[in-house]
Amino acid sequence: MKFIVLGSGCSVPHSKRTSSAYWVEAQKTKILLDCSASSISRMAQENLDWHDLDSIWISHFHLDHFGGIMPFLFGTKWAPQTQGRKKQLRIFGPQGLEKKLRDFDSAGEYDLFNQPFPLEIIEIEPLKEFEISEQLKAVAFKTPHTQESLAISLCDSSGKRIVFTSDTGFDNALGDFAHGADLFVLECSFLQNKPVELHLELRESMFLIRYAKPKKALLTHFYPEWDSVDFEGEIDKFSPPCQVIEAKDSLRLEV
């Protein structure tokens, strides 16, 4: 699988880190994990086939993860690249997703559900396996962040697995959910003394990595306080059990 970091930041505007978005390719399947407002231009900047996207995953309804979905659909409705598209676009996410989208659509009379191609909204329940494509199966897991927030585990036909927490507070069970993943992508909003409970700071992220025993881990969703931090130096203090990578916009990984 290919994994591309489109946005490694949070909601706070930053010159080098845009808000949450990640591109995954599993054989012929292309999926966007989270769809921040900045993700639309970031896909184009990375020369990705945004017009051929198969699926979008929405982890929760905070705008730095969800705020780009309606502008994206506004774009696909009118873009020359999508006028001949026949392939369905599927949008997966938590319970309440379709109502959120339809309420926004009706408020502006945008008619965004009338696309040149079929569009399907699929609301996911935790711990029930679902199929993104023939090549990619998934399971969601409830996280302590918002009422609806979900982590996701993606497994391709070769058995390679990516686990993406999106925003979350600390929960030991996340380590069980991510156990043995080939790539464990987890938030690390703050270095220490986090001001809110429903995000992670470094010691919590490192605990989950040690508990989950992934092959590789990727820390992301950084607040600006990380700008002045020696990332590798801080990681080394925890004697990590695997490679722990700092997410940066445009980073590309092979899984």
C-alpha cells in the first residue's frame, strides 16, 4: 500500500502543516482518510488522481477533518475531469454522516448529491467489518474524542494493515485494536502537559506504540508547539520498539 501525508497539522493555520488528510492506495483502490478544507488543493499539489478517488473516510465531524467534503463535492459536480466519470464515489463515516451532509446541502441549495457519477453515503458501526473494495477491508473502532469519532483499520488482500486513529484521547484498547499493524498512524497533538484530555501527548502516543507493537509508527496532527521540538531527540527518550516517523506534508511511505 502507498500512504501519502497530505496534512499533518491540526485546526490551527500553519505555513508548513495543513489540516488532516491522508491518501492511501491499495492495489487499484484509492481512499482519502479525512477531508479537511486544505485536502482538496493538497491532492492536486501532489499530482494525485483526485477525480478518480474511490472512497473517502470521515473519522468525525470536527472541521479540520470534515470541512473539505462539501467543497470537494461542489468541485466534482462541475470539474471537467469528472463529467465522464461512471465509477461510484463512496463516503464512509460515523452515524449521522448523511444527515450532516444533507443539512449542509439543503441550507445552500447546492444539489451536491446530484453528481455526474453515483454517490453513496455509508454510515459505519464500530467493530463490524466492512468492504471498501474487493482489495481493501476495514473495521472501525470507537475513540474517546467526540460522540461519533472513529479510528479505522485497513487491510489489503496481501494482509498488509494500516491503522489510523485520527483524533483521540488515551485509551489502552487502541493498542489492542492496532496490535501488529504494518503502519500505526496516531495523533500526537502535544509534547507534554496537554491542555485537553481528548487528544494525545507524546508519552501517551509512545505508550500506545509500545503496547500495539506495530512494524512502523507515524505520529501526526501536530500543534504549532512542535515547531521548536527536536522530534528524534524526544522520541529517543522513550527507547521506541520500532521506527517512529514524524509526519510531514508530502511524506510518502510504502507499506
